[in-house]
Amino acid sequence: MSAKFKEIFIFIAGSTPQVITETIYALATKKPAINPNEIYIITTLKGKEIVKKSLIDKGILKKLFSEYSITAVPLSEDSFLIPTDASGRPLEDIKSEHENELIGDLITSFIREKAKDMSATLHCSIAGGRKTMSFYMGSALQLFGRPWDNLYHVLVSPEFESNPDFFYKPKKNAVIECRMPDGRIKNLNTKDAKIELAELPFIRLGSKVSLQGKGFSELVADSQKEIDIATIQPPISINISERTVYIGDSLIEMVPVELMIYTAFLKQKTLYCKYPERQYCLDCAECFQSLVDFSSRPALENMAKDYKKIYGNQPLKSEELLSRWKDGIDTGIIRQNISKINRTLREQLQDETLLPYYCVTALKKYGSSRYGIRAEKGKIRIE
């Protein structure tokens, strides 16, 4: 990555702090080298004590930085992220379903926050901690990771992997003891150790979906809902001058007045959205209007422009419409045409499961009915 980026290393750790130094070593010996500007360790109170005792108190992390000319990043209290219970006490370990939820929410919220910094690259390791912690880390990156963020698993030679005295491959060969499965003690040369970093691919949803939830479960539900919308709803295309309405591959035939009114309802979503910064509508219905507003004279004047196009840009048609309804279309006429439009859709749309998205829907709100179409605004194309 460009030098302007901050390299942020994020680890999950349990009883094997070696994965932290092994990952730092693997990244530092890449070509080009990747060295940390910030280091964070997501763990438990028990895991924190193990990391501090081995990496800090014994000076192993400091030695690694010095040996491989890595600018030192000291670990402070702020470097450790530990979930807390309802009383604010840090968790000693992760044993219950509730404690798993707490660590999941912590990992997700932290990744979410760090991913807001567009000048930072996240390097996340899933090699340590419990399996559920690895799952949450990978899932959090799927939800919020950018194209330049990375997810890793460190791979170490089997005889060194579980050795409590091996933390990284030193430049100068050293001999360490290894207890074999049969109880024998074997001397190992660190020059024979192999440390590889597997970069794990993951689907990046961060820029594709709009996530409002706070906890991990809510965020997953948000993502699933948006994916369902993206795959279930086909696009709707209207060509006014050609008098065609296509929902997916289905051609829907409407008479001119129905087409004019239906197009007006769709334009409520594309032109008058109250939250244009939101990529998806989901359950939002703020663009729905009362029939009084929808049938007003200004609304009719906008509809008349489309009515003119429907009739090959003949001005007499739009003038006739405006002269007939000087104060706007009667709401009773609008209701009748809504019924006709919905009947047309029911008769011609091949997949009836799509009807709730494309029919004109009435919604009780603020003490009166408001009308609109639930189709996603991004699915609508009007020519």
C-alpha cells in the first residue's frame, strides 16, 4: 500500500500469544515489508495476562522489533480490547453463549470504527483465540472491510507451532527443545522453522449495503435483508414514449392514464426521496403521499408532461388533461386507477411474490392513508 496509509494490526488472542509475533514477523519479511503503526489485541482478561507475561515482561516483542528493524509499537492498556459484562467487569474467559455474543459485538464494533478511517489499512489475524472469535473477526471484515483491508491466518511448521518457546524465526539460529508425543525431548534448530501467512479472501459488503444495526446479530440481519432485496427484486423499466413497462422480463401493458399515474408513483421514490444518501429503501416509506397531495394541481402538471410523451408529444393531450382538472385530479379518480393498476399487475406479472413490491400500496400513517410503491429506488429506471 501507499506510504500514506497507516498499517493497523488487529489480533484476536487467547492462550497462544505466539501468533501475534509470528504474524508481525511474517508481514515484516514480506516484499515489500508491512510494519505496524498501531497494534490492537482483542482478548479476555486471562488472555491479556498471558500476552503481557510473555511478549512484554520477557521482552520478546521488543526483541522482534529490534532484530528486524521494525519501528517499535509499545503495547499499552489501550492496545487491549476486552469485553465486559453488564456490571462493567472484564470477562475472564469466553464460555457461555452470552459471553460469545459480547465478544462478537466488541469485535464487530471495533472493526466498524477502524474501517471509518480511509487513511488506514487493517491487517486482521484470526490465528489466535477461540474459534468463535475467528468467525466474528472474519464476519466483521465482510461487513465493513474495504478493498485494501486484509485477513490472515499464520501457518507454522508443526513441530514449532505448539512450542511455548518459539515466537518467531530469529535471524541467528537458535536451538530450542521440543517434547515429542512419546515424551522424548528433541532439539530443534530455528533455521528449520517455516512461517507462512495465508491471506484469506472474503466478500466485502461494506460499500454494497447500508447497515444500521448495532450488535453483530442485527448487522447480519440487515445484510441478509439487503441481499434478499437485491436478488429478489428485478428492475422495473418504463419507457414513457414507447408506452412500455417491464418488471424484469415481464411486459406489463397499461392504458395511458394508468401509465401516467403509475409513473408518478415511481417518481416519488426516484425524485422526491427524503433520504437520498441511503442506498436502499428497505422499509422506509417517507416518500409515500396522501391522495390529496398526489392529486393536487402541481402534481397534475408534472403528470401532464408524461401524458404528453405518452401521446407522442402532442400538446393537445396534456392541455386537455389540465383544462379538465383545473384544481387537480379528483381523488376518487386516483383511487379507481390505483385499483386498475394493481389489477393489471396481478393479471400480467408472472411471479405473484413480486406484487407487494410493485403494486401501489396504502399505508396508514399520521392518522391518514398514504400511498406509494415499495420497490427499491435503485431498481427503477424511467425514460
